[in-house]
Amino acid sequence: MSDVKPLIRVAAGDTRVMLAQLRQAVLFDGAALAVLPVPGDTEPARDDLMAGLVPHDVALVVETSGSTDAPKRVMLSAAALRASAGATEQFFGDQHGQWLLALPATYIAGAQVLVRSILAGTEPVVLPQGHFDPRAFAAASARLDRGGARFTSLVPVQLARLVDAAADDAAVAEALRSFDRILLGGQAAPTGLVERAAELGAVVHRTYGSSETAGGCVYDGIPLPSVGVRIVDGLVELSGPMLASGYLDDPERTAAAFTTDADGTRWYRTGDLGGLGPDRRLRISGRADDVIISGGVKVALGEVERAIRGVPGFAEAVVVAVDDHEWGQRPAVAVAGAAASATLAELAAATDASGLSPAARPVRLLRLDAMPQLASGKPDRRRIAGLLAESRA
């Protein structure tokens, strides 16, 4: 058997083809071609199908979102994908069901909806890609089998739009209630969002993970079966059979992100700051690379963002760093929506009330018509930082 095999590009928007290729890759391990989902619904030209060579056990390669760093191509084996889907099924109480795909299959959360469908032997219902419309979501939900369990995976901005729309649209409210489980990941949920969804009857689980862990592997702060969590120097590390093989053609990044203990246990260094509470639940406080030095004081932008999101109208605000000739760097806030009427002084008061240092007070506020987003639904933080820098000029 060869040590490598071809990696082919597959149009993620053509769900029929994507499912067929992914089914082969997941079920037949090294005997099938590896899949690299790419945006669009048109099959790449024949001379553009080949995307390189990967180790023979790799089934799927996903490109990370690049919201804060240069994108990476993460290699996932068929065994890792099956382990992730199996752990989710165990969390659900070994409950099989049908999935609604509401996320791009170019990202791990969307691809895993397809993997779980393949392993459950069910056909997913696919929401048209593009602008997320709560009414289209409700219509797609109505096409799910009424006789079985129903699942979907969302990012916070989608859930927020559904919750808002449910106030005036009974069909959207019914769609939210109709799901046995809704997985919510990709980024931290705004304060109060999950609680508002629960009031409508939605069963939402906050998930934590990444492409490097084949998707979410910690639900509601509790590791899934076979997942290990430890904190090393304040940073979260994860282990388990769903870990990625590494990064395609990038041994240096692979060596920096993955390590192996003397007993053979592999760990993924997430780069997230966090800790385990008295209840052993994992709590994430921010990205290690989002810690800035402001006037000689360390400031975690994730903590600033949580404080700002508690201000009415700022539930989806984004906090990034801007250069400051006196302090070095300072927090700055970008927000979209007419309800975000608070002033900088009021935002500073919110950070003070959260117990953060004066260095955490935001010094710039940019109001946008719409928040720049990646295809995954995450805020495009690099673009937002650029807009804030331009706003000063």
C-alpha cells in the first residue's frame, strides 16, 4: 500500500457530490480519495481537481477560517471523523436522527453534519447557502422526518437571528422547538442568547473544539467520551481519538500544535486561555494571542469583549487591538446595529464594573452597517482591525 494518496477538490455546495465523496472517504479509509471541500456548487475543472497528496489514512482536509491567523489545512483521518461523530452520538444518549445542514461544508462544523448523517444512515436536509434567513430555516426544518430525532449545528449569529425572528414568526419559533438538540459553536455565544433560546423551548448545547479536534469535543464545558482536557501554563490542551493528523505540508506548525507524552498520548495545544472550575467544567477566557500589553499591563481581549457584550445593543460586538503611541496597544470596539447606542464612556464603565483594569477600557468605537464575517459565520477580526485602523486615519 502506498503511503500517500490523492487529495481532490470537491464543491461543498453540491451536497449530492460532496456526500458521495465523503461517504467513500469516511467508510473506506485508505481505499478512497481524500476530500478537500471548496466553496461553490460547481465541480472544479478536471485539471483543477487534484489538490496534492496526503497520507493514506486521511479522509478530509479542511481549511481553517483564518479569523485571527493565516489559514491552515487540517488533515483528518477517517478514524478521527468516526470517533468525533461517535462521541456526539454517545452524548445524545445513542440517539440516531436526521440533521439539517445550515453551515458551509467547507468548515468542520458543516462537514461533520454530513459525516454524522453518513454514519447514522440518514439523509440530511440542506439549507440553501448564502444569507441566513430564519424563514428559510423554518421551511427547511419542516422537511425533516417528523418521526425521528432532529438535530442541527449553528453559529451564534444564526441562533441570534432565529431567536429575534421567533418573537414575530410562529413558524420560526416552532422550528427552534422542533429540534431535539442544537449544537452551537464556532465562537462564544453572546451573553443571554442561549437562555433566550431556552425560553422558546430550544435545547441548545454550547460546543468547544476546532478543525484540529474534528469539531466540537467539549459540550457545555464537559469533555465528550474519550476526550481529555488539561491546562498547561494557563493554556487549554485536548486529547482523544478525534485529533487531526496535522497540517498539510506544514511540519513546523504541526510540531508546534501537537505533542506526544511519554505514554503515547497525543495532545493538541489549542492556544486558548482557560481553566477547569470546581465542577470540572472547562471555561475559556480568551485566546493567548489576544492578550495585549497596554501600558505595561496584560489585557485579555476576550475578557473585554465579554464585558462589552453585556451592554444593551452590543451582544455581537467585537473587540480587537489598535496601536497606541503611548500605551502600545489598546482595546477597540466594532459594533453593528441601530440598538448599539452606548458611548465609549459607558463601555469603559462596563469594563470597570467587570473588575478589569483601566488598561482594558476601550479607546475607539466603530459603528458599522454590517459586521464583516467569514463564510463560517465568525467575525472577520483581521478585516475589523483594519477598519478600526482606517477609522483613526
